[in-house]
Amino acid sequence: MAMQHLDPTDDPTAGPVPSDILARYLRDRATEFLRALRRHREAGPGGPPARTEARPGGSGPEESVDAARALRRSARRISGSLHTFRPLLQEAWSEEMRPELAWLSGALGREHAYQARLERLLLALHRLSGSAALPVQGLDPAEVAAAGPPSHPAAPDRGNLTVGAAKAGALLERQLTLARTRAHSTALQALGSARFHAVADQVAVLASEVPLTPAAAAADLRPLAAAAQDRLHDAVAALPLVTAGSPYNATALIHGLSPDPSPHPQDAPWHQVRLLLRLHRYAREVVLGGGAPTDVRIAAAGRALDHHRDAAEAAAAAASAARTPRIAPATAYALGVLHADQRHEVEAARFAFQQAWQMQTVSAP
């Protein structure tokens, strides 16, 4: 379905947006990065919790998690802006900095991802074992009603699980807790490495000076932001939205029992759309500034794609656990049911995205 370009970033009647706006945005994000880094160091092991910006009742570890999240948020926005507006930035500098910011964001995000994956899988096991229901993670109630996925229980209670599900939960807990511990160590090592200090030094320079090209002085940011929007629309147009609009996608089961441990072949284009949607959102932030209206269609689509990513990765974790040698048949069966459940969540998220993307764009303050 062809989509209308209703976004003000490509409105031909709007005035030009000068490169100074991009420079200011990058300086602001770099300043946020440095503030988050200071908070993280103050709240980290061996250091006192941050006093000025800590939440009421917060602790050092909680403040450290919040600071790490803020670091990732700033790093993603700087990296995304360098990608979208790269013709206006010094090529050697931006091409060197972008992969380093991506490395840092990945290193800081894995620990949280493993923890969230474990919680999702344990909740699903609890629900599948016959307990009461909970809201589907990551989707608004309206999206849940549209997608029709089941709801989930309030908290996992291992005693209420069947034997196979309990053993499957214990196996997943061992595997994902080990992965989370390793990711935590990796993040700590990354933050103490010379590579990270080099990134922090580059961001510190960016907070005061943005290396624009000479041609940037006369440039308009809107065409580059519109190009990011066009890439998103092209990627969405290539998705099987007709299939995603069906209540049951039998094609998704073709690879469901494959022994191939590689990612599900249907997921990659959806993950790419999620990335392009994020780049479009960051471009809007640059061009429209801090007072940019919220595009509820883009926000709902983004939530659906986040849910899609989470469910796909949870399904892969269940499939990986099912390949553990010498596990009991009941355990393997529970993991197989869990894998199928998460793949159904993937389909529900695709349906929610399809519903969100095709609704009329409405802006809210």
C-alpha cells in the first residue's frame, strides 16, 4: 500500500533547515552522553551514587543502569544522525566514529537484553502452564486487541509449572543468567578500555565543535531527512503486509522446526525496517527540534517492531535451549511449545505493525 508523505520533514512549503540545527543537535546529544558518563562513574562500583540526579529512593546500581541507558540513548542518536546527514560531515571523522558508537551501544545493551529475554520466557512458560493472564509485553492494549495475542501472568511461580516447563525454565535461567553475567563483564571491560576512552574523547570534542564540511554552510537538512523517510517507506513496501494482515500465517511455520540455528529467514527485513524507523525518528528530532509533535503512527509502529524483535530473539533462545544435549523429552517438549508461542507473538507483532502503519497519521503534542 502506498503511503502518503505527511511528515513535515519533506514539506515543500516549509523553509530550509540550516546545518546549524544539526550542529546544535549533535552538541546537545554529546553533552547528554558526557553527563550520563559522569553519572555512571559516580554510581559505579567503588564510587558514591549520583546525588543530584538520582531518583527518589534510588540506589547506586539503579542509577548505574539508568546512566548506562542514557549513554546508549545518546550514542544511538549521534550515530544515527551521522548516518543520515553524513554528506554534511567530514567523511573520515564520521566514518570512524559511527562504528565505535555502535560498538559501545551494543556492549551496554546486551546485559539488559538477556535479562528481559529471560523474564519474557519465564512468564510465557508460566502462562502456557495454565495460570492466569497478563498483558502482552511491549504492546498497548489497543494493539493487543487488534493483534489478538493471549495475555500473560503477573509473575512466574515455578511451583505452579508442570515438570517439563519447570525444567525448561531452570535450563533457560542457567543459560541466560550465564550469558547476562558475561555481558555484564564485557560491558565493564568496554567502559574501562582504551577504545571506550577514545570514543569518550571524540564525544567530548563533539560537544564543543561539530566537523561540518564547507558545503554544509549553504545546505538544507530537509532533503536528507526526507531521504531517510523514503528508505523507510521503500523497506515497508517490501514487507509482506498482506500476509501480516492475516490472522494466521502458515508460511511462518515452514522454518519453525528447522535444525538450522541461524536467525529465522523471515525476520531480517522486519529488523531492517525497525532500524530505518529509528533513523527516521532521529531525523525528525533533528529537523523539527525539541518541540516536534509526536507521530502516533510512527510511535505505535515502533512499539510493534520492538515487540517483534523481542519475541523473535526469545524464540531463538528457546530453540537454542532445546538443542542442549541429553535433556529430558518433557523438557524438550516444553521448549518446543515455548518456541512456537514466541513465534506466534512475532506474528501478532507483525499484525500490530500492519494495523499501525496503515492508520491515518495523527500528531499529538
